[in-house]
Amino acid sequence: MIDVLRRHLARIGRKVRASAKTAIESSPARPVVSKTGLFQGNVARSHPAVKCGESILDKGFGVEFRTDRNEPCVEIGNECILKCKIIFETDTGSVKIGDGCYIGGTRIISAQSVEIGNWVTMAWGIMIYDHNSHSLDFRERINDQKRQLKDWGSGNFIRNKNWDVVDKKPIRIGDYAWIGFDAVILKGVTIGEGAVVGARSVVTRDVEPWTVVAGNPAQVVKRLTPGEPLTSGDLSEI
């Protein structure tokens, strides 16, 4: 069963790589002048902090840097189709996307690390957030507001935010996972291999491999058996 799946994925991969190569050649990346701001579509390839394989970066794809980043902090594998937006509010954080992923209109906001495995499917409206954004201490949130008021006209009103008081934890999404639309995945969560997250779920804790979770907070509603109902006949029709 696994061999059949691998052959099928390899066949899809060859088609996606060919499409990605055509897209890159027809819309080459322009040189990056500034290292801050929003870099959309193939323009993102030229940013020194972005490493991208043979994947399709849709015009809706973008990476927003609110501070200068020189070292690679975005890694994208091969055979992906990406329409997501990746946001770095500070000079920390990283996003790694494996091979064969489809990510629709999703927002990934990182100050720690987000790692997405291979052949992951993600719908639209998803929010992935690896930090709390603010301190639980109201006094620190008042300090945030005072800094934002002072820096409002600077082009980055959180440039002097104190990130040391913000809780951050990595997020990992395993191979073959499927995330439904409008789901929210919060800091410190690991979603196991082959897991399915139902639409509009809020994931605050780890999700076991090969389970289906749904709700707020997300809870297990079904357990899956890897590979069971797929056959070579089923795959040939895809």
C-alpha cells in the first residue's frame, strides 16, 4: 500500500515540478532592493532570507518582513503550491515547508518556529501563531501601546516592542496532515502524521497521528487507519 502511494506521489511530483519550472521561467524574480516589507509571488525568491525549491508561488503568496533578515528563515521544498502569507514581526522566527504541500489562504505568523512536513494539505482562512503576541501582564501591554503610539509613523509601529516578555513555542505539522478552513493552531502544538483538523477548530494541544479532531478546543472525534481505504485502483482515478 505504501509503495503504491509513493509511486502515485512521485507521478504527481513530476507534474508539479514541470509546472513550477514553467512558472519560474515565465515570471522571474526581480532583485530585492529593500529587505523589509511584503514580497509577493516569485519576488520572494530573491530575498536573502528565503530558500525555495521547484514549487509554485501563487500571486497570493507573500512573505512580510518587518525587520531586516539576512540569514535564511523561510525554507520551501519542491512540488508545493503556496497561496499563504508568512509574517515575521521581529528578527526571530522561522518557517519550514516540506515537499508536496498545498497551502491555501493561510496566515503563518512566526517569532519562534513553524515546521510543516511533506504532502500537507491546508485550506483557506487558517491562522498559525507560534507566540502570544503580548504578555499576560497588563502592565507590559500598556508599555506595548505606549511604544506603538510613539512609533506609529515609523513604518513599523511595533519596531521597539519588548518581545522578551512574550511567550513563544514551536509548532510542528507532520507529514500527510490535512487542516480544514478557518482552523486556528496555537503555539507549542504538534500535529501528528496523517492527522485531520476539522474546519474552524481551535488547536491548543498536540494532535495524535492518524486522528481526526474538531471543535473548540479541538478534541478527537475519529481514529484513522493509515492506508486503509486506499487501493491502487483508487489512486489511478485521482
